[in-house]
Amino acid sequence: MTSTHYDRVKQFLSDLALDVSTDDRAGGLMVVSDEAEGILNLMVVFEEQSITLAQHILNLADPADAAALARLLQLNNLLPHGAFALDDTGARVIWRDTLELETLDFEELAASVHALSLAMAEHGAELAGFAQLTAAA
């Protein structure tokens, strides 16, 4: 990642009116949010030639629930950008998208962020049904 790529992506995120809570150029990480749009702690991770956008969606109530996992795959077919995935533990559902830095433009990044927002608006209630419920403190 070059400084130019970082600055360009940072400007695109600003143009999207996303709130930046973490701006770590040295670590190649930004964290942004727009809660009204379903964007909450979206991580923007810079690699050598790409960025990965990733947001934790939920913890699965039952990571072995084949029907829930199959439904996540079906929902992926409906997403214009990005995909639902499981983290390394297999218990956390994340949404992620990887974009090439060299050719990245505002429209491509905006389409990716808007796809996450759309996924949460259209499928958030269904996804909540897969979530592990925690006791109120």
C-alpha cells in the first residue's frame, strides 16, 4: 500500500460521510461507521495491492446449524458485492469484500459499502434469527 492509496481511500470514505473511529496509517487500518446505514465498525484493512472491508455481523447461536449456514450461502447469491463468511472460529459471521487498490475508484468503493448497507437493511432481521442471544446485564 502506498501513501497515495491510503489517502485516496480515506478521502472516498470521507465523501461517503462515514465516521472514522480508527485511522492507523502505519498499521494499514481504518475503522468507519454509519449506524443509520447498518455500517458499524467496518474495518478497512490495507494490504500490498488490495483493501479488505470486513464487518462483524453476529455470533451464531449454533455454529453447527446446517440450515443457518446454508441460508448464509443463499443470501450471498443475493449480494451485489461482498459476501457473508465465517471467521476462523466458525462461530462469527462477518461480511467482507476485497477490492484492488490500483484500479479502485470512488464508485467501486461506494458500491461495496452500499452493498453492506443494503444487505443489513434487507436481511438484518433474518440474520438476527441466527444470532446468539446474550443475557442483559
